Amino acid sequence: MKVPSTSGLGFKIPMLDKMVHVIIFIGKGFLFSLSFDRHFKRANIQANAMLVTLVFCTLMGGFTEFVQYYWIPHRDGELKDFIADIFGTVIGLSGFWLWMKLRLTYSQKKIF
């Protein structure tokens, strides 16, 4: 499904498709990091949760664009969409890192 470039009110929103990619991957970056962080606690590789998330989301974004470009008729896989996916993932990872830092700070102060 292609995201329309108009708002429904008659005016265009530039780069709306790219904004949607960024927003979706912000959520994926944060939530996958949270999931991997909790999973890897037992394996003592918790610090790698963000790296695993970055690799996973990058591969997922690249794969979806590749599939759209080569195998789905009337769909376009774009490099700009892939870049927007990576950008959103990095923002999500930054939010996760900040959340973990704040959680650690407040847990040391017994606030959480």
C-alpha cells in the first residue's frame, strides 16, 4: 500500500512516505531493543541489544525494499525509503538508550 502524498484536505505533504517509514522504524528500533535487552540478560550480552537491533532492522528494511523492487508488481523499492528506515531505527535506538540511562539513574536513587 502506497502512502498518499496528500492530506485529504487538498494540500500536499512533502515526503509523507518517508516520514511514515521513519515513524514506523522508530517504534521498531525502540521495541526490538527492549525485547532483545530483556532476552539477552540471561546470556550476559545485554550490551549488544542495540547492535542486534540495528542489524536486524537494517536487514528488515533492506529486504522489504528489495522485495518491493523486484517481486511485487506496481510497487517501488526505493533507496530513500531504506535510508528513512535506518534513520528511524537510529532514533528509536537513541530513545531506548536514553530510557535505559534514565531508568538506571532513577533505580540507583530508588525512585523507580
